[in-house]
Amino acid sequence: VQLQASGGGLVQPGGSLRLSCATSGITLDYYAIGWFRQAPGKEREGISCISFRHGSTDYADSVKGRATVSRDNAKNTVYLQMNSLKPEDTAVYYCNAVKFISYWGQGTQVTVSS
């Protein structure tokens, strides 16, 4: 099982990024997917999730209204669209797939700075 987050980079405050989580080795539509982030010196924070069956979504208050999570089961990929980025969004972003077992992928660095 592999999960690979990508799409991070350097963006100015107010900008946008779309992160992707490409999965292999699992049938994506059987898994709930979560997005997490970890800033230097801070604990990992869950920021969004999307359910496996109905595609229900949820967001942390820190990103609510600025983030949209979606999934394309045919492409085995989950996306996180982040808008109106702030410097405090700077972190390494990870995706997580969970059914009975939890799988983590490699993270992607997002840096919001002018």
C-alpha cells in the first residue's frame, strides 16, 4: 500500500494550492481519507476527511471555508483544494487512509510566505 501526497510548494498569502493524494494497493472507495498537517514544533493536526461511502466531508475550524476535499475513486486519488492561504498554513501535509488499518503517505511541504 502506498500513499503519496503531492502538489505542495511555495505560495504567497492569499494564494491557492491543490494537493493530491495518489494511492495504490487499496480500493480507494472502501477507505476514509484524512488530510493532516504538521508545522515545525507542533503536533500533527487533522484538517479534513472524506468518508468512504457517501463522500461526506468534514473540516477543522482552522481551514473551514478555505478547504475542499474531494475524491476520484477511478483515479485512486483524493484532492485537497486550499484557498486563501495564510502563513500559519505552512506545514508538511499528509494523507491517511483508514478502514481497519491506517496507512500514511509521504508528506508534501506547503510554505505560505511573501
